[in-house]
Amino acid sequence: MEFDELSNKVIGCAIAVHRALGPGLLESTYEQCLARELALANISFEAQVPLPVEYKGVRLDCGYRVDLFVERKLIVELKAVEKLLPIHEAQILTYMKLAKVSVGLLINFNVELLKEGGIK
């Protein structure tokens, strides 16, 4: 599946979750529900994937965890915050660098309409 097609399918799943639940829940709730939507759509993913840091030939577990790693090529970082901040964007860029992938989605479920400011 191409990146655009995969991203669009994941966004569609996220919109389905948001339509059903709305804003105001914990990030972990949205993660579990989005995982269910992805499974129903036959999209392979892993949840809470550790991302080690390689430093001078040693793999270090520094506590980085990707919320959802879709088809081992798309990082999905979920939030349930009042507003996405530059630190959230820096976080997903760091995860993309560590995972050596070029595509990521930052999704904030704590908005009235997901398509209006909830996805980057």
C-alpha cells in the first residue's frame, strides 16, 4: 500500500473513532479504539513499540514508545490535549528519525472536529 493510501485509511479509522467517542477521553482509550478500527480494516500495526537509541554501537532503551507503528512504515502518535504544540511535532519527528521512516501522523482527539486541526 502506498503512503498516501495508507495514511488516508488510518485517518479514516481515526475519524470513525472520533465520531463515535468525541473529545474528552484519555489518550489510551483512543489508542485502543483506533487499534480496533485498524484491525477491522485489515491494516497491520503494532502498539506501544519501543524505539531504542543507537549510540556508539550500543542499543539503549531510553523509554521512547510509538503509539502505533502501522505496516512498519507509518508512525502514528496520538494525543488528547487542548492544543498540539511544537513539542508534540518534535516528538513525532524524533520517533520517525529513530524508526527510520519518512511518514508520520500526529492525531489529537481532543478537538470538536478531527479534520479541523486534529491531524498533522
